Amino acid sequence: MNFLRGVMGGPSAGPQPSGADTIQKLCDRVASSTLLDDRRDAVRALKSLSKKYRLEVGIQAMEHLIHVLQTDRSDSEIIGYALDTLYNVISNDLEEEEQEENSAKQVDDLGSQFTEIFIKQQENVTLLLTLVEEFDFHVRWPGVKLLTSLLKQQGPQVQQIILVSPMGVSRLMDLLADSREVIRNDGVLLLQQLTKSNAAIQKIVAFENAFERLLDIITEEGNSDGGIVVEDCLLLLQNLLKNNNSNQNFFKEGSYIQRMKPWFEVGDDNCGWSAQKVTNLHLMLQLVRVLVSPTNPPGATSSCQKAMFHCGLLQQLCTILMATGVPADILTETINTVSEVIRGCQTNQDYFASVNAPSNPPRPAIVVLLMSMVNERQPFVLRCAVLYCFQCFLYKNQKGQGEIVSTLLPSTIDGNSVSAGQLLCGGLFSTDSLSNWCAAVALAHALQENATLKEQLLRVQLATSIGNPPVSLLQQCTNILSQGSKVQTRVGLLMLLCTWLSNCSIAVTHFLHNPANVPFLTGQIAENLGEEEQLVQGLCALLLGISIYYNDNSLENYRKEKLKQLIEKRIGRENFIEKLGFISKHELYSRAAQKPQPSFSSPDHMMFDHEFTKLVKELEGVISKAIYKSSEEDKKEEEVKKTLEQHDNIVTHYKKVIREQDQELEELKQRISTLTSQNEQLQATVTQQVSQIQQHKDQYNLLKVQLGKDTQHHNSHGDALQMNGIQTEEVSKLREELEDWKNKHELLQGQLKEKDSVIEKLNSSQLEMGTSEQSLQTSRFGGLEHSNELQKELEMLRSQIQLQSAEISKLQMENQKLQVMNSTAGPMLGDSGATAATSSELEGRLEQEIKELKSQVKSLSEEKESLKQQLDSSTSTVAILQEKNSKLQRELAESKKEQDDLLVLLADQDQTISAQKMKLKDFGVAVEDEDDTESGDQGDEDEDEEEQDENAVVCYHEN
């Protein structure tokens, strides 16, 4: 410390050392001292001297300071002092403050030279990036400031070093997440310098989530009401997005455009805006324009325009546009921003056409803006912005062009309100040359690339004065031209006429029909005028050339050949071409051709429109060729034009056919997709129905098993009854057959008796007759023959009777067996006659229920087979699936219904069986298990045999 007192200037006597000597001693101390405290004090002393003795400290101490950064990293205090010292040496921020005091010692490029020395060793920058990673405030903050200063002095070189450094950019991105605002804010400044004019670093920063972090900071700081931090973040966002298509696409796809809408929410009271708020809002509007700039790729611009409309950003901008109390520069920039958001986007243009100003009565926003454009008291930049807005509204917007031109036509003029057409005509013929120029250019944009509107505009008639007949708009424009008005007015009118006549033969004919127009143009071109008039001469040559090139030769006096002869005689072809070239050689022409937005330093420089420069570039060459062509070449050209027109018609026809086919193809694709979806739905339905059928099968099998169990459970009661019920039907059939056989038997017995009586009669007659032998023999012979026949018939009848008797005996035996089985069922149900009657009644009921169950089981099996067949056939075609679907659903419903009926019947059967058991108990019959019943019946069998036989006999006789 004593050393420092001597160096820094204490109370000691003697001559004081110079600054250079002191710095040299401090540098030696830093280099040679072994104690960290001594080195730290020396570096602190160098820091205090570095502002005043910048050159000396930079030359003598830089190497030692870099060595301290490399070797003493464990001590944050000495590292902080070293970084501050280097910052003071390299930075030029303090130079202006002390320039007056030390003007002799200052070098203009000191900062750049020291930066070059520092970055000569790339390891120094890498070391600095490592120090910036330290969380210690006394290290990180000076490191950020030093790196920012290096980027300001030698930006491209430092950017390249950081780019090749491993994770170099990612380390710096962490500064935005620092909780200490001073480091975070200086980190934003550092990234501003880092991302200048370097697309590779811009992409890395963007993909390191920079957009999210910066937008969060802007929101935290209060959006447009925030301080200078918001301004710095907006400048960094502009660096990342401007002329970087990749980052713009990433910004749009990340839905960050939607987060911009709250920036433009302004209240009703817009008075007293702070300067910082104006600056912030200005930068925000510029950021929107970066995304929709006409210089961007058309696809990217269009997608951003659509996103801005869908998220409500365009609507918010229009609200600012129509609000009151907004500062003039913000209003101007808002108009420019809205212009580029709607440029070439039909949806946005249609919305803008529907916006009304909050006036009484409400007026369209376009009309209100045009009123400002033709008002000479409005600021020049505001009038330029309105013109740009009108041009963007009409750009590729034939619908908007038609609406503007329609306000000029006689059938649509409304005398009670001011229209856009009336404002344009008023500006076109006012005394203010700037209004003339703006109105002419605006009207030219309404006709751009629209031949139909050019023809319709020929119908516009103007009343020039009371008592005089109205003149056409075209005639009035040429009248003003011939009156020798200001150059700006004449240039505007000539641009309007050139746009109007180009590619419109009817307009050329109307123009040439006025005999004063061609002499005026040739006179203007032939004169030798000053520099200011050269531009007018060039435009007159262009207009005359258009009149030749698009001439359809309908006027005999102004055919192409005659006009070219006129040019040859009065002007000269070479002179005409030279005057035509004045346009493209003009300085203002070159400025206007650079970008669509009209940007002029003063109203006097407002001469050319961007779209008109495209027209000049297109027509200049073809007009030059047309002037030198002969009549034969013109005829050939006409033929070629006709051929091209026919070709164009053919191409148009085929385009129409292709368009129709494309539409049909789209419709077929939609139908295919619809049918495919329907097919998938039907297949899903079939799959579902198959699963339902399988479930019903499982339920059916389960019910069948349950029914079998129940039948087996009640088999002790019902087997005999069921057998008896089944045999009863057979017995009835057998009874009927037995009756038939009895009838046949009786008939055969009757026939047999008749035959026997005949035989007896014959025998008696044979014995009584006493005739002669011949007659006796004859009668005997005849009787024998007859007797033999009768014997044969008798034998046949007997054999038949025997067969029938055998069948009858067989039937009787079967009947007896059935009667025995019927009689054996009686003891199982009771002994008394009343019990037998009740049992027969119950048997009848059981028989009926069993029959119904069997029939339902049979119908279920049949329906199951039909469902299988329908399921197999349903997979053939989609059409069959659609037809079978409803049938399957009906059958499925019937199956469900039958399943439900079966369940009900099973429940009824259980109830019936339980009811029968109760009735049997009421009749005094013991209802027991099968084994008990059989053992009980075995003991009583012998006692009841006689009674069973009697019952069988009774039943037989009854039958």
C-alpha cells in the first residue's frame, strides 16, 4: 500500500512521477508480485488510470491484464478489475466526454486498434466467453460490457470467433435468463451487436428460444408503455427477422405473431404520449412491416398476412388508424404498416374496404384517407403514406379497382356523399401540383392491368364550367397538358395517360380521335428544352410510342405507318429514341424502381411511381423496335398477333377445360373419400354386429345349457309326463288307423258273407235239380268252373283278411303297450280319480309349453343359420353391405326380442313347475326327489296291478 501511495501521488515531497512511469511501475508490480493482494491493488490502480491514460494503459498493461484473466480466475475481484480496465481501454463510449480535455492525446481509431490486438489471439475471446459464464456479478457484468465493446469495434471478426467457438452463442443466450436486470439488459445489447448482419448467428439465436424470451421481457416491461429495455428488445427482434426468411418462418410457425396483438391496444385517451412510448410503438410497427415486407418471398409474406388477419392484429391496427389523438409520426407509420399487411392479400383488402371511420355519418376509411391525401395542409410524409396505402389496396385487387372506378361512372354518382372517385377527380384538377400527381398515380393504379376498367373510364364525363357541355376525362387530361402547367402535374398526367392507353386499343383510338393531341406530342418532343423539360419530353415520346404500338388502324389519318412517317419527318427516329431514353436515365426513375413505397426527401422529388417504372421497362424496347419496322413487318406482326391471340384463346379454352376437369377430379376425390369413410364405418358396423351376434350365440348357448339343466332337474316329474304327452299324439293316430282297419274288416266280412250265401245257394240248387245227365254234366261243368272262380276269390279274400288281421293285432298290441305306459304314469301322480284328472290337465299344460319351447329353439337355430349366411354374403361388396345392413339390424333386433322371449318363457316355466308342485301338494301328493319317488312307487306296485289293468281296459274301450 505504501507503494501505491507513492505511485498515486501522496504527501511526499520531491518531483512527481509522470503517468507513463506510474503505469509502468504498476505493470511491473502486476507481473512480478507474488502476493495476490498486491496484484489486486495494482490492477485496481490501473483501472483508475485507464480512463485518463487510455493509450498508455492499453499499450503497456494489456498483456499483463490478459495474463491476470488466465491465471487469477479464482479471485473474482481482480478479474473484475482487469475486465473493467480492458473495457475502458477498448471502448469509445467515454472518448467523447473527455475529448475536449485530451484532444491532443486522442486517436480516432484507438478502440479499433486495441480490439484488433486483443482478438489477435482467438483464445482471448474464448477466455472471455468462459468468464461470462461465471455467475459472480463482479465478473459477469464487466465481461458482458467488454464483449459488447469488442463487437462494436470489430464486429465481423469477433462474430466469426464466437461462431466457431463450442457453444459460444448458447453461452451468451443464458444472459437473457439472468435474474439481475442490469446483466439481462446488457445481455440484450450484446446480442444486438452479435446478430448484426450475420444470418448464421441470427438462426442460432432464434433457435435458442430467443423469440420466447424477448417477448416475455417485453410483456413484463409493459409492452409499448415500457422503458428503454423494450426498445432494445425490439431492435434485437428486428435484427433477427429482417431479411432472414428462415427466422421469419420460424416466428410465424411458433405463433409469435399472435403475441404482438397486445402491443397495439391503445385507450380512448391518446393525449400525452411519452417519447419512449412513441419510440417503442414505432419500432413495433416496423417489426410488423419486416414480416410482410414486399421484398420478402411472396409465399412467406402471404402466410404472415393471413395470420395477422386471423389473430386480429390487422383489426387492431385499423383501430389505431381511425383513433383520435394519435401522434402524427405514429399515424403515418401505422398507415404504412396497414398498407403492407393488406398488399396483395384479397381477404385483408376486403376487410380494409369495410372499415368505417367513427364519423357522423360513418365514412369508409379509404375516403377519409384520400381526403388527407388531396389536402395540401397535411404533412408531406402523411400524404405519401396514404398514397402508398391506396396503391397497396388496389394491388392485384380487381374487385377494389372496380369499386373505385364505379364511383366515377354517371350511373353510380351519389350527390349526398363524397366518393373516392370524386376526391380523385378533385385532386387531379386542383391547383396543388402534389395533389395532381398523387391523384393521377392513384387513378393509374385503379386501371393497372385491367383492360375492362380502362374502357369503362372512357365513359366518365366532367362538367368544366356552367353553360359548357361536359367533356370526357381523357379530353380534360389532355387539355391540362396543353395548358403548360407545372412539371410535376404534367408528369403525373402523362403517367396516367400512358397507363390508360397501354394494352387498350379503344382508348388509343379515343386519344387519337382528338386532332390536337398528336401535334402537341410531336411539338413537345421536337423542341430543345432544358433539363427539367427533358423528363416531360421522354414521357411524351412514350405516350406517342404507345399510340403507335397499340394502334388498331381504325382511324385512317392516324394509322401506324402514317404516325411513323410523321415521326420521321418532324422528329427523326434517332432523336425520338434518344428522347424516349431520358426516362430510364433519370435519377428519380432509378430511386422509384427500387421499392414500392414512395419515399421522397421533398415534394419536388416526387416524379415517378414504382409500378410505372415496370411499365417503362416493358414498353421501351418494343416501342423502339416498332418505330423502325416497315409496313410489311407490321403486317407480319399483325398476323403473328392474330396467331398469338388464337393461340391464347386455345390455351384459355384448354385452361378452362383443365380447370373444369380439376374441379370434377376434386369432386370425385371427395366422393371417394366419402365412400371410403362410409366403407370404413360399415366395416366397423359389421364388425360390431359380428361381435354382437357372437355375444348372442354365447347367450343362446348359455340359455340352452341352463334349459338342459332345468329339464334334467325336473326329469323325475316330467319324463313320464313328457313321454306320455309325446305318445298321446301317436295313440290318437293309431286309433284313427285302427278305426279304418275295422271299417275295412267289416266290409270284407260283409263281402265274405255274400260269397258264402252264393255258394250255399249254388250247392242247394245242384242237389235239387234232377235233369238229364247232359244237362247235369253241363250244369256241373259250369258250376265247377264257377265254383273254382269263387274258390280263388275266396282264397284271395282270406289272405287279405289274414294280413289285415295281423296288422290289427299288431296295432292292438301297440295300443295295449301305450295304455300300459299311460296307466303306469297314473300312480306316480296319485291314486284317486280326481288326482288323475288334475295330473292329465297339468300334463297337457306341460306338453304345450314343451312344444312351444322346442319350436322356439328350432326357430332360433334357423335364424342363426340365416344370420351366418348373411354375414358371409355381407363381405362381398360395399353396396351389398349397405343393403344388408338394415336387414341385419332388423334380424338382430328380432334375435334380441326372441332371446328376451326365451328368458321370459324360462322364467314362466320355472313359475309353472313351482305352481304345479304347489298344486300337487294341495292334492295331497308327496313331491320328493327321483330316488325317493321310485322307492316309494316300488312298494306299492304289487298292490295296484289289478287297478292298473282295469284302468287300461277302461281306456281301451273309451278309445
